[in-house]
Amino acid sequence: DQLVNQIAAGEVVERPAAVVKELIENSLDAGARRIDVELERGGLGLIRIRDDGGGIEPSQMALAFERHATSKIASLDDLERVGSLGFRGEALPSILSVSRLRLTSCPPGGGHAWTLGGEGGLAERQPVPAAHPPGTSVEVRDLFFNTPARRKFLKAETTEFRHAQTALDRIALSRFDVGFSLRHNQRRVRDLAPADSAPARRARVAAICGEEFVAQAVEVDESRMGMRLHGWVGLPSFARNQADLQFFYVNGRLVRDRLPGFALRRAFADVMHSAHHPAYVLYLELDPAGVDVNVHPQKTEVRFREGARVHDMLFGAVHQLLRGVRP
Ligand code: ADP
Ligand code: MG
């Protein structure tokens, strides 16, 4: 069973960034409005995530460390309409199998907090009382301490940290209503207050993508063909390394797909005779019936029922936008 968990861990948590993503998603699923992330040594020494969400009852803690013990779906039918980010009950047991893990939580309702730890796949027998404000902290130490082969695959700590930061940034750009902070080796790297106004959202994009990006980007908000596209598109003059500045969200989920890149490059070529690789932060909203969210561990893949229509929508909206700003 420990072996099964370690194998699953290879898929669910192949590096610190994946742990950060899974734990932040758990906090969001718990309704957190504020999520603080602390890393040491690129996440290999420590990953600590604290939230102010609904917490977990002490009686449920041991269960949360068990495989497929998700509290989020009751049947296979539910898989069809999962609203939560997690639903496989794999993250915590996978992380437990390759680290020293501690879960500390104070559920609302006046009770005090409890904590349960474990390492290398073995959980302590039962939670003990602890001190913690309402919400949950998850602490992951010495990731991959018992799987040296996996550890050897990792890059330098600064690279692992950069991946972890990207994981947080991707989520922060999809949840403006939640506050996030990130520290690395005691240094504050991100401090994002909840953004509930257009200027505040713009400020968050600037904090993540750079002031230079938002300063020159054109803002789009277009509804057509039963879909809405909004966000920011960088102009050819924006020459920074843009390979990592492509964010595309479909109904709030990050999607990595060639489709927006194609549509935007065509629009830029057409209007501005430019062949650059555009930077963008774009949100597409459409009828959920029009997309298949793949039940892939990383869930960054979707399939559009009508990809050509989505392409035409993006192309049309950005084409019109660019005609308006053409120098
Ligand atoms: P999943 O998210 O797929 O349900 P996980 O292994 O990620 O599975 O988490 C297991 C369970 O632990 C969750 O279903 C949830 O009940 C509980 N849990 C994990 N993190 C938190 C958190 N931050 N706040 C409250 N409950 C949590
Ligand atoms: Mg989860």
C-alpha cells in the first residue's frame, strides 16, 4: 500500500510546485479567503500553507491521510459535476508517503485545534490538541526524503522555487477574491490582497506579470457567439521573455492549450503584420456544456466541443481590439 502511494505520488507530486498547487486547491475547496504559503529551500526543506477556511474535524483527520478518502464526492455520478478542485482523495496520502506531513486545523464553532502528523506513509494514531486560529495549516517537511531517485530528478532549489511560485501565480490570477502571500527563505515574495475592484485586479496582474506588462497591454472585454472573453493582451512592443506570460482560463480553470496562441498570433499577423509570440492573461467564459474538463491529475487540459468556434471567437475579439489600437 505504501508502494502504491509512492507510485501515485510520482504522478500527483512530482515536485514541490505540485505539492503547493494541491495544498492551495485544498484550501480553496475549504472556502479560504486568505492563503499564506511559506517555503524553505525551494520547497524541499519546508512547504507550509495556512488558510482561514472551514477546517477539518479531528475525527476526519486520519481519514484525510487515507487513499481515496475524499470528502468531496460520494459517488461516481458526482464526478460528472465536480465543482471542487480536488475529488480524488490522492493528494494528502501521496504527500504523506514521500515527506513528513503535519495537518493542524481548527474547525469553526468554538472548539480548539487539533494536529495529526505522519511520515513516509505512516500516520500517527490520533490527533492531539494544538493551538491554531480557525482554518488549517499543512506542513510538509523533507519532501522526497525516502525516495532518493525522485529527489535526484529535481533541479536547483531556485528552479524548484520558481515552479512553486508559478503554481501560486496561476491560481492567484484565477481567484482575485482570495488573498495570497508567499515567502521563500523568510523573504516575502508575494503579498496579494483580495482584489474586488477593477484597479485592484489590475494591480494584482501587475504584481504577478510585471508593471511593464499591464502598462502596455490592452484590456479586452468582449461578448460574442455566446461567450465572453476578458483580460489583457500584450502588444508586440512588449518584448520581455514572454514564454511564461501566457495565462488562459476557461470558466475559471487554467488551461494550457495551443488554441489561444494560434488565434492571437493570427490576429496580430493580420492587423499588425507582427509575428511575435503574444503575452496574455485571458479569461474565457462559455456554457460548461461546451467543454470537457479532462479528469487528468493536473486538470489543465480541456477539450472544446467546438474548437473552431472558440478559435473564431478569440480571433474575432482580439482582431477587433487590435484594430482599435493600431498605431
Ligand atoms: P481531495 O482534495 O481530492 O478530496 P486530498 O487528499 O487533497 O483529497 O484531501 C483529503 C481531504 O482532506 C479533503 O477531502 C478534505 O476533506 C481534507 N482537507 C485537506 N486540506 C484541507 C484544508 N486546507 N481545509 C479543510 N479540509 C482539508
Ligand atoms: Mg485535494
